[in-house]
Amino acid sequence: MEQSKNNYNRGGYGAGNTRGGRNNGGRDLQIQEVPVSSSKDVVEHSKNDAENGYVPIKRPDQGTLAIRSVSLLVNHFPVKYDPSNSILRYEVDVKLETSSSDRSVKKSIPKSDLRLIQEKLCSDYPDQFPLLKTAYDGEKNIFSTVLLRAGTYNVQLFGKSYICTIKYGSELRLSRLQDFLNRNAFQIPRDVLQALDVVMKAHLFREKVSVGRGMYPRVHRREDDLRCGVPAIRGIQQSLKVTSNGLILCTDYSHR
């Protein structure tokens, strides 16, 4: 009885809010009761972590002023425009004029020929379609800074006759893009950005050859010849990007 009593006392509650016991090896086991943090403590801890997460580490000294400047060459250029101006979009439909016997056969016109037809349209009707004030996307749209005369026009090119139908589309106000840059609008005006991109590329399409996204010179240079019938043609790529600093023109080299 005395031995059992001693074992019972050894396995009871002891000092420090711990419960003792004996395992098979004769050693005492002690399980400590860990206090549970209240919900208020957890909230305060999370709040402190969130506040400290946005505070950068301070320098131990005041730092030094830069005494040397470095010049960098970048391929991003700011684009300036007048937000009060507008770009007029016109829909253009080009069809090959065929005889009555061939009207049942619908022939597609290559995209490269469509641009030549548009340039011929501007040269045949310079008063209605000034070349330097219009830009063609190569498909269904002509963008202009002046009013164009809608109607049907006949264009002769490569011994073929084409019928060009011009219709007014819409007015694209550049102020919509400026509103987005000033954070007064939530969505980028894609139609305005597309029109500006076509206008910026209009001269390149007239002076260079378009292959994919790149623009390449029409005249081959001798220094670009790698011999064995393999040339290295140097071209460029460009695109408009909307950034926090405004509208940017990004240009890059393109080799084929």
C-alpha cells in the first residue's frame, strides 16, 4: 500500500502546472501546458507585421550625393500629341472589277496590293485624299486628320481596274487617351491607340517592306550579304505603349 501511494503522488500534479508520469523506462514525463493567445493578441501581431512590411530599412548614415552622372541610350521615346485633336476613321472596301462572266468568282486581293491601290487612289485624287494626311491599315480602315469625300472611286493598277468604296466610320478623340493617362478613365481606348499606331507606321509602310512585325529596306546593301546566297537584312520594329509616364514609342532592331 505504501508503494502504491508513492507512485500515485509521483504521477499527480506538481509545481509549475505540469503533470508528471512514468514511462516504461522508469523516467518521468512532464507535459507543459502552453497558454493560448487571445484573438486580440493575434490581431495586434498581424497589424504590426503589416505596418512593418511597408517600411524600408533605414540607412545607418545620411548617404552621399552622386558626383558622377551616367548617360544611357534607350529605345523608348515619349510621344507628344494634342489632346484637342481628333482622328477620323473611314471604312474602305476594295473590289476587283470583273466582267459579267467572272463575277461569280470572288478573288481576294493581296495585302501588299491593297496598299498600292490606296497610294494610287491618293495620287489620282489628291484633293479628296491627301497622302500625307491619311494613313491606311492595309485592310478596312483609312485614318485621316481632314475630312474625306465618301463615295465610289475607280483605280487602275497593273492593268486591272479596282472599285474603292469609301464610307465615314467614326471620330476618334485623342482626349479619351489623355483621360486614361490622367486616371480619369478606367479602360484604355483601344481604337484611339490603334489609330495612332497606324499613323506612326504610315511613312514606314511607304518607304519599307513589311514582313511580319518588322520593316525592312527595299534596297539591298552589299555589306549585308553573308555569301552563299544568304543575306542578313536589317530592319526595325516599333509599337506604341501606354505607361505611367505617358505614351511611349518603342523601337527595336529586327534581323532576317
